[in-house]
Amino acid sequence: MSTASTGRPSLTQRRREATWYEIAEAAAALFSERGYEATTVDDIARAAGISLRTFYRYCPTKEDALTPVLTAGVATLVEELALRPAAEPLTEAVQAAFTIATAGARYEEPGQTVRLIQVMSRVPEIRLRWLAAARAMQDRLVPVLARRTGRPAAALETRLLAAVLIDAVTVALEHWAAEGGHDRLPEVCARALALLRLEE
């Protein structure tokens, strides 16, 4: 049965995501303990229990060790938003999509996810990767918003709205992690979206 028919990632994709998280968690722990510069790709691969070849299959460089995980939630947000009813107000649709995107143990018991985001915020090389990935997510969000709003994808309003939404989610994630993940992430996101007043 295909992923499309079940609405769930395939077994191969779930295994790939699990490996991504193992690499990212090993890298985040090492970056926190030793510092980014003192940590080598060999160190990360050894800590994750994988070969160097496997590491490079998932991450072209050391700087990429965290970004697939950090962008996974945003990518799911875009996918879920595309599935929301067209008549649903945009703020409600984004909040519902975000709640689905952040469901699961990584956010309910957020210790490792908090550490990943904190490391991303502190290490300039990784933050640059995160910002580039966020821009790519904006580009994926534009056609989704164009369909919802009835505006052309190339319109300034559509592109600006995509940028604002991705930035709001990014800031919400960073704030949540900076506060130690004590508040529920969907509630933090709801507060951020409320400030945007998207329906006005």
C-alpha cells in the first residue's frame, strides 16, 4: 500500500528519518560537549554508530548534520496546510497544520529536539543552513497560499505572506527551545500566529 493511500510515510522513509535523527542527535550532543569546531565528521559517525559513507549519504557536510531534522517539521506544516479545507480561515488552517506537524514524542518529550534547536541557534554555520532551508520552505509554501487566497503565486502579497509564516514558525520554535520546551509547542505557535492577525 502506498504512502499516498495510507497518509503515512513508507517504511523506507521512516527508517531514513530515524537515521537522520540519530545523526542529528549525536551531532548536537557532540557540538554541545566539545564545540562545533572541535567535532569532526568521524566523531559524529562514530557516536551515531554509522560508517562515514552512510554519514555522507545523508549529510554532504558537517554543517548539514542538523538541518534535515530541523526542516522536517516545517516541511510537514506545508504539506498539511495544503490538505486543509479551502474555506477554513488561514490562521486556523496554519495552526491546525502546525499541531499535526509537531505531534509525536519528539515534541511531547522534547529534550533532544530542544537541544537540536539550541545548537542550531548558537552555531553560525548551522544557522546559515537553517535559514537557507527556511527560504526553500517559503518557495514550497507559495503555491499553497496562492490556492488558498486566490492571488497569483508571483504576487508580492503571496510571497510576503509565505515569508512571514515561515519566519513566525521559526521564531516560535526558537523561543520554545530557548525556554527549555516547557510550554506546549502548538500553544507557542498559536501565540505567534495571533500576533500576525492574518485575517485582517
